[in-house]
Amino acid sequence: MNTVPYKFWQSIAALLREPKQAQRASYVFSDALWTETLQTEWEKREYVDLILRKQQGSSWQYGFECEQSFDGQTVSSDVIVSHPNLAHLRIEHIGIFDNPQYEGQELFELKPSLADFVNSFRFMIPSSLPCLHNPKNIPPVLNIWGQFDEKTDEEIANVFHKIKFVDLFIKIYKPAFDPILNTHLQKNWPLEVCTLGDSSIPSVFASSTMNILRCYFRESKVFSCLELFHNPPFPFADFEAIFENLLEMPFSFDQMADDEHVDEEFQMYDDLPRSYTIIEANFDEDAEKQLSEFRPDLVHQSDDSWSYPDYRTLNRWTKDDDTCIQAQVSKQHTNSWMIQFIEVKKR
């Protein structure tokens, strides 16, 4: 066999996210070599977590975890690079902490810089681009759980803003993380999640962050799940921009019926429509008054007997024959809105 084309296909397959287990067999191509390369790549893949920890006044520590190979124990980079399946190891989750979260699990001193360390394992982070239909929805994910000093915030941002993560969770958001957010929002696939802030801890949404979000509202052609805690309220004009783009956004519940991000609470009951949350965020209190008079030409008159008990106001507009756009205002938190796609037809 000519190894040149095989090595080329290998290099391409190594970059791709994989489909779900049940869908692998359906990927059969006219080029038998390409089919063989992909199937071999997916069959051999193993996923690991990368744990990073930096406490105030101390240096970085790290550890790799993998249930399949290491029984959930943390191991060093030496163990990873000597792993017999190194070429097929992929990092599915990166967690960054500032506390003894992994006390009882051994972490290791990070001798190179954080940037050099991450670059040395960059090949293990799969591309988040949906090069295949309905790809596996896990890797790569970034969780930043810690409260760090300004220098460390900037170090984290400088390293990780170059990587496109599928899901992004930042517990204490600060403007230093804007480069990471900006990269994440350059998306072309709806099945992604971004959570900024936490209900129990205030975050800092500076004007630079708000500008990134407003640009996303106006320029994005594909929205995915965005959850903001304690953000400065958006004016009604931002909702209008979101709404107009949601009208044009390609979307089908049938295409995402087997995806875990389609709200599970509505998949448990056959008589309820499916929903998909687009944005949860704070809007101006005065903006709620404008919902009832917004786009009367598209108002959807629903005959549903169910409703959300935790929401004071619920408005729906027709997107197409199968989907509505829904805006709900929280009963408990008057500025909190949830914007969703709602299935028109009952299943």
C-alpha cells in the first residue's frame, strides 16, 4: 500500500471530532482508504481530562485523568507521552482551578510555562469544527472555576483564546477573558454552550465584554446556548437584533432530536413540545413592556394548556411552520429573560 495518501488521511482524521457511537458505521465513503482511516481513528480514540491548578503565591500544577487507562487517577505528562495509544489520546475537558479541588489526587508541578505546556499537547485537542454531520458533542470543553489575580487571568486568556472550545464555562467572569469569549462566539454550529458567571458569585461584565456580546447578537447567523449571570441589563434593541437573526437562522428539532443539549425536561413527556434555549440573560425592566406589542404580524396564538410557573410573562412569535421563538420573563427575577425555540407541533 502507498503510505503517503494513508498518512495524509490519518493527519486529517486526527483533527476531526467523531460522530456518536451509534452513527459510526454509517460513515462509508467511495474512497475505501478514507473510510478505513476514519473508522480506525475513532475506534482507537481515548479521552482524557487535563486539570490545571494555580493557588495564590504558588506555581501551576497539573494532572491528566482517564477512567479507561488510569482508573480515574491523575498521571503526569511522562505517563501520557509514553502511553502506547498516544496518537489517539484526545483531551475532552480542561478544568482550571484555584483551590485544593483535587486534594487526595496527586498533581504535578508544571515546570515549563503554561503556554509551552499546552502547546506541547495541542495535538490532543480535537477541532471543534463540525466537519461531520452531528458530531460527538463533548470535546473540547473549557471550565475556568477559579478566582485568580490579574496576571494569571491574562496568562490563561493568552494561552486558551487560540483554541475553539465547543463548551465554555467561566464561573467568575472578568474582562481579561474577553479574547476567549470572542473566539468561542465565532461559531457555526448551534449545539454549543457558553455560561458566563454563577448565580452565587458576581462577575464583571465590562463595556468591552458587552460590546462583544452585542456584536454577536447582531452579526451571528447561528446562535447556540448562552447563559449569563449578573450581566448589566440589555436594552430592548438588543432583543430586536437577536430576534431578527433567529428568524433567519436555519434550525430543525428533527436534526437535533438525539442531542443532549435539546432540553431534556421536554423529551420526557410525549405531549409537550420540545424547546431549545438560546439565551438566558438580564434585560431592562422597561423592555418587558415592549414584548406584548412587538411584531404583532408574527404573534403565535398557542392553544397549549401548559405554561412555565416560574415565569411572569410569556410571548411567542412564529418562525416557521414547525418552530416558534419564545421570550419568557422570570417571576422571581424581573430582569431575567429566557429566549428559546419552541416546537409548534406536538409529538
